[in-house]
Amino acid sequence: MDNYKIKMRSYKKAKQLGVIIRPSLKKNKKIDVFDKNNNFITSIGATGYKDYPSYLLTDPKLAEQKKINYKKRHEKYRNKIGTPSYYADQILWS
């Protein structure tokens, strides 16, 4: 996962949220999220783990199960707008 390529699905989700995403400069993260004025918001997606768009490429049925599991695991914070968990949920797991 060190050579993670942001999927078009993630770019579309980011655009819907009104944010910009780029490959992360942090070694252990996949994506950096910025606001419309190019101000850094957060880094999301741990390297070494797949995300929903990645699973979709190989096994859509498994992707759906992984998405359900992710959402259950992160229920406490994923709906709090502005948190890293929110952006990960909306960009990598929707």
C-alpha cells in the first residue's frame, strides 16, 4: 500500500464535500484533505490497509462487508463533521 493511488471515486466524494484531496505527505497516511482555500484539514487512511474503493476493484461483495464493518467500528466519531473520522468515512468508505 506504500504506492497508494487515490481512486477517482475518492476525488468525486471529496468534490461533493467541497474539499481537495492529494496524496499524503505523511508516511503512514494515504490522503491529505484541504479546504477550498488550500488550508490543510487532516490526513486520512492508514497505509497498509485497504479502503472501500480499493476493495471494489477486486471483490465488490467483500467491499460491502468491509464497509459495514468499518462503519460499525467508527460509529462514535464518523458522523462528527470536521473530524478525521468524518472525512475518512465520507471519502474512503462511502
